[in-house]
Amino acid sequence: MALGVAICGAWYYTILSGFYVLYCPVMYLMFINHSLYRKVVDVLFSLWELYPVALFQWCYHTRIRCFGDYVNPNENTIIIMNHRTRVDWNYTWLALYHATKPTDQRVKNIENRDSDDIFDIICGGKSRTKFVLKDEIKIVPGLGWIMQLNYFLYVKRNWQEDQVNLSQFVDYYNKLECRNRIVLFPEGTDLSDDNKRRSRKFAEANNLQCYEYVLHPRTKGWVALCSRLRSSGLTSVYDVTVAYDNPANELDLIRGKLPQEVFFHFKRYSIEEIPINEEEIKTWLNERWQNKENSLRKFNSNAAVSIMTAASLGLPAVINHLGDSGNKK
């Protein structure tokens, strides 16, 4: 437990110190050159993301095993994934760090819009990850403040307000001509027992299948985000499935009880493969979640988690992993 407390303390200390030492001084750029300010703070955040990657892998010896498609860091894309625990986002940074490494021939057919911008060169094109988060998180000291400065998309579960926030979010990045990878958890919350019970009640009331390993996704925000970004140069959607050998929450982090292996499967869909009609977009998302439930059921049916069970996350018959750097970390 002492190790867990020390590591979590170090993690949180870097957030607070980063806010006061790095973010506060550059905030003045906002009033001088907003485009430059946006690039600087995004690069600062992307460089900080390397810290939890090192922290979890070196101190906790967590292995991130990535399967499926290469993730192009230069794409304007949406990443949709199931929300197993409240600390998924920590492991998402690790997974994206490895999944954006072009290690094999799979990158041939992916458009790679390299940039000569010095900020893209510094962070390897990885400074564009934006999360869709609950509104309550933005008031968390340090962490919430930095995420506000990095202009993540916050939702309040009030569609009238969220619709306005979504439009402002898209318009803001369009004006700055920024491409982003927007990480969305369509379930809206983690797979706790209470949330599973609520999801089952929803399924029974709507004559839907009751899920065990995922929650039924909320489609309204997904449809709005996909439709709005489509008109702004959206090139793809990545469907990501995450599974753990031993799921952990915030208290487990402090206790030092973390999963030894976390499995990610990435499936890329070009924007041409995504329906245009709103009802069809909803159906498309629900089909992805049905596939996740089936895949995770197979994954969890094995007593011992291994590479072979991880391969069950992928719907294709053959799973190509991302190379040793992605599999063995």
C-alpha cells in the first residue's frame, strides 16, 4: 500500500505543480496569440501523458496489450470505447501511446497527414487527444483545471446545455483548424453493480438484451457528435474494446492493487462506413456494443487470461497485434 500511496501522490503532485509552474505562465498567451496558446498547452499535456505511461509500466509493471488496427495520430477521429472502470482513461493514454506507433505494414492504407509544425514534431502528433467527461470533473483541483485549459468536452446530462457545449466545442476547433482524437465513452459511466442494474432495467423496459460486460450505450450524444464532426472533416471512427485481468478503481490505485495486464482491441472504420441517417447511426453504435458484449463474454469465460484469450476481443478471424513495443509493455 505504501508504494501505491507514493505513486499516486507523485502522480497528483505533477498535476498540481504542472498547473502552477507550466500552465499559469503560458495562460497570458491566450490574450496575445490564441492559436499559439492552444498549441503550447496541448503539447504540455501530451508530454505529461508520458508520465503516467512510465509510472504505470515501470512502477506497477502493467502490461498493455494492443491488438487490431494502427491508430493514425494525425487523423480527425472519434474513439469510442466501453467504460469498464473509472480509471480507464489512465490506461487509454498508455494504449494510445503504443497504438500510434507505426510498427508494421498496416499503416500502408491509412492516410498519414504529417505536419511540419514544430509542436507536432515535439510530441509526435500525439497532442490532440480530447476526452468527453462529466461536468463535475472540471472542478477537481489541478486535474480539472488543466483539462479545462486543454478544452476537453464536458457534459452535464442536460441535452439543451450539452448541445450548446458540443456546438461551441466543434466550432472552436474548426476556427483554429485543429484536428483531434476525441475519446467518447458512450455508456456515460463505468460498469459498477449499480450501473449494471440500471442498464438491465432500461433493457427490460425497452425489450432489449440484458448485458453483463457492458452497459447499453447512450446514443443521443454520439449521434450529435458524429454528425457535427462529419461536416468538419471527420475521417474515421475507432471502435475500442478494453478488458482487464483484474479491474481496478481509485481505491485500488492507492492500495497498489492494479491489473497486471490490460487488453485493447482497435477497429478502424472510415467515415464512409458510418451511416448518415441518425437512426442508422444509433443502430450502428448499438451493433458495436452487441459485438463488445459477445467478445467480452468469450474473454471472461476463460479462467486464465492470456494472449489467446485477448485475441477474442477482436471480431475478425485473425488479430494482428501492434508489435513487441505494444504487446509487451
